[in-house]
Amino acid sequence: MKPSDTPDNGALVKFKRIDDDQWRDGEFDLENQMYIEIYSAELTTHNRSDVEKWEYVKD
């Protein structure tokens, strides 16, 4: 995957930040270019540029 690749808008994904080894579950917001954590107690977003890897969540 190239860094310029982005998931579809609203897609459920797993992602890993550049500065952390933990994989997080989230959703991608194409309009704002942000990953949104879905299992966080508070609204937590991550800039696309901070994400090293992402994968679609399989059904």
C-alpha cells in the first residue's frame, strides 16, 4: 500500500499510527481526511498523515 492510498468514505478499518504499535479499530472520514476510533470512550480522531498502515475490516 502506498501512503497516498486512502480507504473509502465511512469504511470500517484497522489502523496503526506512525508513533505507536497498537492497532486501533475505526472508521475513515474522507471529507475531513481523519480516522475516527470507534471503541474509544471519548471522540478520538487521527490525521491521515499520522497513520502508517491501515486495513479494511473483514465482515
